[in-house]
Amino acid sequence: MRYADLAPQTSSGAVPVLLLHGFGSTFDMNWGAAGWPRVLETAGRRVIGPDLRGHGSSDKPTESELYLPEHFVSDLVALLDELGVESVDVVGYSMGARLAWALALAAPARVRRLVLGGFGPTDLLAGVGESTPGEGDGPFDQVFNTVAALPGNDPEALAACARGQAARPFTRTPHPAGIPTLLVAGAKDALAAGAEGLAADCGGTFVEIPGRDHVNAVSSRIFKQVVLDFLQD
């Protein structure tokens, strides 16, 4: 798995921040272009940013069973072990948020704080296992067609990733116990519908970003600041 490991010039001694990108994106596209590494490094935080399997410079298998959430979790735990990192603050966006939730459930000792951006409990992948992603007219089909056309993306691998995720539908229970959780979503982000209720269910906090949607919420200064404040508590 390809990853970035960025250390600040002046370390605060805080745990590193693991940034998990969304479906069809990469660490650089999702986080780097929006300025997150710079903001976190300025705050004295080490940044670990993988390209998840099927994305960016990482391997792109085309078998859907290789994209079950538990395989992503295994990748992430192996990465932390390789880097000698005991625990992290995890910030995930969209699919990355779902995988951050899965990581916190499977390996709670490795997650100090959890941030879920652009994510809600709605099953956007319903029916993906019975159809070809991108051939329908649902919200996810639109997302798939947009990201599959991006340079460097492999549509066959992304379709397999979608099917693998769909095989394990997200459930709001159980939720990560004992891990402070923050959910953040743009006010116009239909893909994150239900985020406020999910935050209430897991005893977390919800912040809505005015005027932002699923695409541009990640670059919001409000998003960055509420995450910095949450991680520094």
C-alpha cells in the first residue's frame, strides 16, 4: 500500500493523524489538494495518508471479495504496525469515514479519536451487488461515473471495490465504544443524510458546514478548524 508519512518540523508529542480518503480519490486528491497536511503539520501533528487498496498508487485488484471492509482494516493495522505507531486520531471522508468506523470497531486500542466527514448511515450502495455500478440513475451511480473517469483510476477495480463494500452494509450498531467521535458534513451534502442522528446515537458531536456539499466540504476552513479543536481536546 502506498502511503505518505509526513512529520512536522516541531513535534508536539501528539499522536499521529491518519487521513482516509473517499471512494475514487487518493490521499493527495482528497487531503493534499485541500491543504490538510499543511494545517495538521503546522499544529505539530504527524500525518499518515495511505492510498487505499484499489486507489492511487496502491494495488488495484479486480476481485470484489478483496474489498470487504475487514481487508481495508487489516491493511491499516498492518500499516500502523509497520510504522511502529500504537494509536492514531483517524479522520475519514465518505468511504474513508466508513472504514474509519470499521477500524475503530475492530481495533479500538489503535484509535484515540474519530472524525467522520461527509458520511451518514444511509446505504448508498444498496443494490450494487445486483447491478453494474454506473449503469443506473441512483446517487452512487453518478458518483461512480464521475470518479471512474478521473485520470489514473481503474473503473474495473472501483466497481469491485463498490461491490465489496456493498457486501457488508453499514450498520449504526454496534458503535465504537469509548472513542470520542465527531461527524462533519456540508449543509448541502445529500450523501451524508442522517449524520446528525448517527452522531447522537454514538454519543458524538455533529457540525454542519453552511453552504457546502459533498465535493467541496473537505476544503472548508470550518471543517479544518473544528477537527483541530476536537483533536486537541
